[in-house]
Amino acid sequence: MRVPSEMPRPLYVTQPLLPELPDFLPFLASIWQTKVLTNGGPYHNRLERELGGFLDVPSAMLFNNGTTALLVALKMLNLPAESEVITTPLTFAATAHAITWNSLRPVFADVDPETLTIDPAAVEKAITNKTSAILAVHVYGNICDVISLQDIASKYGLHLIYDAAHAFGATLNNRSVAGFGDASVFSFHATKLFHTFEGGLIATSRKRDKDPIYFLRNFGIKNEDEVVSVGINGKVNELQAAIGLLNLPLIEGERALRSNLRRRYCELLTSVPGVRVPQPQPGVLNSEQYFHLVIDPTSFGRTRDDVYDSLKQRGIFSRKYFHPICTDFEPYRRFEIHSARHDPYVNTVKSQVLCLPFHSGVEEEDVNDICAEFYG
Amino acid sequence: MRVPSEMPRPLYVTQPLLPELPDFLPFLASIWQTKVLTNGGPYHNRLERELGGFLDVPSAMLFNNGTTALLVALKMLNLPAESEVITTPLTFAATAHAITWNSLRPVFADVDPETLTIDPAAVEKAITNKTSAILAVHVYGNICDVISLQDIASKYGLHLIYDAAHAFGATLNNRSVAGFGDASVFSFHATKLFHTFEGGLIATSRKRDKDPIYFLRNFGIKNEDEVVSVGINGKVNELQAAIGLLNLPLIEGERALRSNLRRRYCELLTSVPGVRVPQPQPGVLNSEQYFHLVIDPTSFGRTRDDVYDSLKQRGIFSRKYFHPICTDFEPYRRFEIHSARHDPYVNTVKSQVLCLPFHSGVEEEDVNDICAEFYG
């Protein structure tokens, strides 16, 4: 039995970055003075410009959350009703639900055992004459096989969208991941490295996408006299835009601290039998969104759930993430998982993956305490 | 020609109520200290309780905006895909779009010439064997004919939902309008009397609605192990919840000032030929959301658009509201308007209705200036 030291406080997987409160006050004073509260206010517009620069895309469009951004990203493609969108079951519920809300059908494809992102070979097996798009998901900090996916999309004439909720600031061969495919959708939820309490963004590499997406974000309103599409309300208010402006300069510092944390976790856990730490991907600058392990119960001798429970008892709240996976949800329970393997790998890994506390509030001593869980 | 006095500043139809900024600071300090930013934080839960009390309903569930609330209110009814929902074309775009996003078909029915709310006789004419629900809209401050609509809903076995974006705090015979039908949906957008910058709420008279609506608001997540429905992200963060807590005590004062303003407008305009001021509805406590006129160009001698343009030149921004109406939108342009009349009245009134500046920032002198527009 491990002898855990007393933990001074509960530790969670994430802890939101917040600016110094006094730095927020001049923004508030200005909002109170102008009384511009939402609908594309000055802070909103400035944040949108700054994020476009940060993500190195000509079109960066803010949303009130990542789910609304996903809904609109799919909507702008005008996919045929009831057509099929291939995605991964190893993702947050919003990915599959955004497909369904668009009167489209999610089709699930297996994940690659190394990166846990969607397996291009499985995607190709899932294609039918009803397939209209691929919705791939960068997970934890791993980037999809964007080259193979683009090849498949081009070969079969499919649209390709990325759920990039975990990939803010990631690059592949010095190129921002935000520019891949038809669009990339980010989440700025409080659990994300860069956040606006709740929030999201659609990034695309085409400037001409801006207008249709702006219209869809604001009820399809083109101007005072015209409503041109079935839009939604995806508007971000000025309070949250101000938070975004204040948080953006802080994230490189946070990312550097998380990189150190990742190195320390890897050092301590890399030689534990049955525990797999994430491997760096060639050419990828990691977003440092999550630190995940894959725990093989046969080699390690304990299950992921056992580790989770034991950590929890010590005030360390790791996260079974993603658990459940989409094909475990009631609405998708009867949906097949297409795979290039005999048994979909995602059905194995879903009970093995665990995210550990990963933010600048985790001290070196905390890492030692957490990792002690994995020593016999 | 009128001789307008110099207006000291632009006047808009609405101006958001804001608490004193120093009153916001203790809330911020607490949010910064606890780092609970969203996902049902303490301010969110307190505001939900207070609004349930204010609206006198057992179930009051906060949303990030009125559109998401409408989406979820329809979703919770589990209406058959492609079934028809009867609504009014004289409403904001979100009403019709929320039907479409739910894979349902909006069917438009004419409005009553007195109240400009949906005409029950037109609703009955629009019913087919595909009709599954009525989505009625309280407009400006006028309340729908809730008794006739409930009779029709009961007679034909239809669900009945109210878009109550304009009706916050309104009562009919001392009963809160929030309790009518299967659900009432409010908007807390900055333009509304009570607002949270952006926001919304679903009110129902059944406590058992809470769980399914909470699940739908948070991706269908029932607990750590179960996702039971195709949900969405409708969560409200703690910044906006705190604003709501601070604004709620202020609205009765604002409403009283608007009541005075309404009386003054009516006094000055009631005898202008061709200009119709809103008439009080028996037993209704007005929400005081908007003050609207109906301008008959034949009797008045000028069109609504002419009045609008002329006011605008003097820095008075009235609003052609609702203009365009839903059947003018590109996605619904070919949709019929069902009416109990030969020509739908809504096609006449849509070019006659005008909302005037209506908030506590409008001084008595402003009212005189605005009303001078209507004297020959």
C-alpha cells in the first residue's frame, strides 16, 4: 500500500487561468460607461482580431461556446439533410450532438492506438454514398493525421472539419492547426488553457467564410432588411471578451509551466509497467491541454477505475476522459464503430485512459504524490 | 415641417439597466477566490431560485440566451421529426429558427389586429394531421389569448409553448404568464428589461421538467456515467449570473418609470389621426418591454418608414420591429400565412409598426421631441 502524504487541498484536472482582478476593472468601467454589452462590441471585435493573429488564420469568429461554434461550422457547409458525418466516439458529447442537431447522422470510426485520434483507415471503411463530411477531433494535445484525412476528404469529395477544443495554440511543422480542413472549432470553456469562462471559436483559412458565419451566429441576419439563413445566437458579450483579452497574454506562461509538468510526469511514470505516457508527435508543438495516461490493467495489475477511486480518496480528482464514449450514450447506443481492426480499439482504451491534474497550480510535491499511486 | 429641438444625445429604443459597478465587485472577488466560473456555480443556482420565485413557477431554468432556451424547450417535447409547429410570423427570427433547428417545420398563422399576438382562429385554420405544437409569442407587452390557445391545444392534442421574451414579469389576473402552456421561454438579452448581458430561461409549471431540461442544457449528461439525450450547451457563467442577481431588484423601479413614459406617450399621441397607441388588456399587468405604435399611412399621411427616417435624422433611433417578418426571410419566403381573414393582417401591419425609445433614460423633454414628429 502506498503511504500518501497529506494533500493540502483538492487537486483537479484543470484550474482556470484568471487575470489579476484589478486588471479587469478598467474594462468594466468602460463597459459601464458605453453601455455596449454585447452584439459585437469593441472588446469582442478586438479579441477576434487578436485570436486571428494568434491562430494565424484569416477568419477567426468568436462564439458563446464551442458547441454553438460546432453547430454553425457544420451548418455553413449546407450538407444534405440526413447525410452521414464520420467522427470519433472518443470525444466529448458535443461533437456527436452537433451533428445530430444539424439533421445529420453521426457515423463512428475507431481511433489510432498511438494518438487516440480518429484512424484514417477506419474513416475510409466507414464511407458510404451518404457520407458528406468528416468531423475529426484532436485529443488531449495529440494532433490528428491531418495529411491522411485531407487525402481521404479530397479523394471522396468530403468536407473536413476539426474539433480543436484541445488544440488551442498547437502547431504542426510550425503551421497552426487552426488552418487545416474546412474549419477548426475551438472551445474556450473554463477548463481550457485559453478560456472566456464559456466560449468558442470557428477558425477557417478562407476570409470569405466570415460573412456566412457571422450571419449564422446572429440569427441569419444579414442587414436590417434581410435574414438569409437559419441562424442561431452564438454572440459573445463584452464581459467575457474582456476576460479573453486579459487571458490571452497569460497563456504562454501557463503553457511553459505545463510543459515542465508533463516532463516531470513522464520521467516518473515512463518506466511503470502497464502505464503508457503520451509520446511526442513529430513536428507537433503540444497545446498542453491535458496530460493523459493509458493504463493496461493486465500489465499494471490495477484498473484505471481503481486508480481513479484511490486518487479521489486522497483528494486528487483525476478524470476518466472520455468516459462514457459517444457509442455508450443512450442516443447512439446502437451505432456501430467502424474499424480497420477486428475489435475497435476504442472499446479497449475507453476503460484505460485517465487524465491527471495538469495546470500551474500543481506543485512538484503534488506530482510526486500523484505518481506515488503508480508505484507498487 | 416640425422644428425639432437639438437632441443632446442619440436615443435608442432600449438602454440596458446596469447595477452600480461597485456593487459588482464583491461578486467578482468571490468568483476569483473560488475559481468556480460556470457549470452551475453558486450565483447561477441562487439566481435560478430567485427567478423561480419572481416568476412564481416551480421550474425556472437559466440559459445562456433565449434562443438556446427555445431550442431546448422544443427538444424536451420529443415532437415527431418533420411535424409542424404553428407560430406567428410577427416575431424575432429565433422563434422560427428554433423550430427548424429541431427538425420541425414552422407553419405561420396570422395575428390579431388588436394585440398583434397570434390569432387563435388563424391557428385553428393552420392545423393539419402533422401539427404537433403551437409556439405562441407575447409581443411588446401584449399577452396572447392564452385561454383560446389552451382550448385549441387541448382540443387537438397539441403542445403549447410561449415565447415570452417580451413578457418578463407580466401577469394576467394576478397570475404570472410564466406558468401558461407547457413552457414559457424568456430572453435576458441586453435589450430586455431584466437582462444578464445575454441570457434566457425556460419556465414551466411542472417540477418534473427540471431534470430533462437540465440534462439537455448540459449535453444530455445525467451523471458521470450516462448521457441520456441529445443536449446542447446552454450553461450560464458566474459573471452573468451575478449581474442577474444585481439587476433583479432594480427592475420594478425601471418598470414604474416606463409605465409613466407609456402614459405620457399615450396622452400625446392618442388623438393623432392614423396613429394607434397600444390599448391596455383587461387584467394584464404590462411587462413594459416595448412601446409600439401602429401608423396607418392613409389616415396619418406619412408612412412608418418615413417617420423612422425622420426620427433617425434627429438622433432618435426607433425600431421597425418586427421587420422583416419571418415569411420575408429567405428560408421561409415560400411559406404560407394562414389567416381567418382574406388578406393576412400581418402583411399590412408589418409596414406600420414602430417601437419608440422606452427606458428610464428617456426624459420628459425627449418624449415631447419624439412626439413632435407626429404633429402635422
